[in-house]
Amino acid sequence: MNDSTTGAGHGQALPDGAGDGTRAVRAGLPEPVKHEPTLPGPVFAAHFHLPGDPTGPYTYGRDENPTWTLLERAVGELEAPGRKDVEALVFASGMAAISSVLFSQLRAGDAVVLPDDGYQALPLVRDQLETYGIKVRTAPTGGDAQLEVLDGAKLLWIETPSNPGLDVCDVRRLAEAAHARGALVAVDNTLATPLGQRPLELGADFAVASGTKQLTGHGDVLLGYVTGRNAEAMAAVRRWRKIVGAIPGPMEAWLAHRSIATLQLRVDRQNATALTLAQALRERSEVTGLRYPGLPDDPSHKIASRQMRSYGCVVSFTLPTRARADRFLDALRLVDDATSFGGVRSTAERRGRWGGDAVPEGFIRFSVGAEDPEDLVADVLRALDESAG
């Protein structure tokens, strides 16, 4: 990462080969200074002392902030360990991060390839892109179907695993094909997190994510980030952030950095419990369309096992009817009926209520939290029983 990202100094160096826990706990920390906190508090500043020429890392609060600097350093260390040529930028939300890549890299007349089974806000993005004269092509995530519509594209947008269907595509294969055609590649890494998947190592130009989800994990912060290894492309992303002002507040950035320290602990617990829950759901006759990439018989398991280090905390499945799904959600005691995913408290929702996803009426997106696995599974099985009537 360059000086414009890291600000004053480059922080504590992590040992080569540091494990995920060590990296998460120490990522982005500044060099120790006697009597100073190990993680400095949020810097609330719209402007900074700036006599003379406007040089140096901090000039105005829409451009840079010391609290962002530490968080960006942490994100970069997680997404691309040991890489000094990778820059990270944080944003006010995941959608701000997504928009920054799309709208900074594309111009009227360009073509972009999007997944047709991705996050439900992507159709809104598609409408806006087309309003600006950008051609949008779509294809499913599964089966690397986006390969078929790559020719002539300026940018390929990948979401793997897809949300909410949990399909997985071969990032390395798609990235190589896109680069051979002169296209940039961005991967939405929200569901996997940097501990589960590192798109830049798989050949992507950008790794983009909503830090609102499992990265921060407490359901109390809206945040997004972009990491990239192409200096010119990232300069355009930075410029877009400056133009639209899609910046995180210092408190949100500090909360996010604080929360990253427990990322490995949360990921290990939540992802292991997700597999346990998926295995239990396999035994239920009323459950159809069960998806979890960690299941050996999941359609995405083979590809996911090649490129992912863990499989995420989200399980999806379908109950016979909308009414049955609603009764199931009402019967849960340890699970909140809420949107989003990745938090320490389990959540679930009937995804079709939003109207933006092509899913059955009884489709459930279930985000596994940090509860005791036995308690959570028992609660789900009891709710399935009670909702049967």
C-alpha cells in the first residue's frame, strides 16, 4: 500500500506467515507509542491544521482521516497479506463501494457483465448504468456462465458465493478469460470475507465488500471497502469517493477496526455451525433447495473447495409455502427475523418479501450467528416442527 493510503508511517509489521487470528487481531495497528492507546480512538475532524502549501496525508475530512487510514491498512493486510502494491479504500456502505468501482471505471458506450442472481440492489445499479449509456449484460453465477458474454466488455463483476442463492464460480478461470479480452475484474467478497477467500490472489483487479456483514459482525455499522492492485484504477475509485462524498464516519471506521480483531474467532464459530445446521436440515423432508457450499454434495462444493478457505455463515433453503416459511420464522426463539447477514446473533428472513430476488415464496436466507451450535440447531428443528401445522 502506498503512502497516500497508510498516512504517517506504515504501522506494525506482521510476521511472515502469520495466522488468520494473529493477522485479524493486529491488522492495521500503528507503531506503539508510550502512553498512547494500542488502537487510537476515532478522529473527529472536518479539517486539519494546514499552514502553507496543502501537502501531507491529512488536509480535509472528505479526503482522508487517520481513523480510515488504520482501518484501510487493516483491510489491505487481510485481503492481500504481504502485498505492498495493494491499496484499500473504505466507504460509507457496501453499495457505495460497489458503485465506486462501477461508475469510476465505466463510460458511455462501455459494456459491463453483471451476475443476474446477485445482490438485490444490482438491478437498480443496472438501470442507472444504462441511463448513462453503459451496456449491461447478465448471466448466472453458476457454471461460469458469465464467460459466454465477456467479449467486448470493459468490466466483469463477479459475486461468489452469490447472495442469496450461494452459487459459486471459478474466479481464476473467469479472471484469466476477462483479462485475455482486455476487461477488468471485480469480485464481491462480502459473503466469504477475506478469511474465506482472497480474490486478488485469484487474479481479480478489485475485491469489494460490504463491511456491514461478517467483517464487522455486530449489526451496528454500515461500511464498505474496495481493495485493488491496479494503481491507476484505484486512483479513479479514490477520485469517485471524493466526488460523491461516500465516506464513512470516524466512529463507524473505528468500530469496524475494533470488530475486525475478533473476525477469525467469529468466522470459525459461525461457519462451523453453519455446516452443522446445513447437515441437520438435509434430514428434513419439508426442506428443499438446500444450499451451503461446505456440504460435499452441494453443486458448488468442488469449485468452492479449490478457491475458498472457508464456506461462509449463510445457509439457504426453501419451505413448501410462504405461510409455512412465515410460521417457521415466527416460531424461532434464538433467531431474529431481520435482513442482512454475518452478525453474531443469528438472523433469518423470507427473502421473497423484498421482491428483488428470483426466489420461491418459501425461500429462507439463514445467517448463522455465534450461539452454541446445539442450541441453535435445536431451535431450528423445533421451529420446523411447530410450523408444520
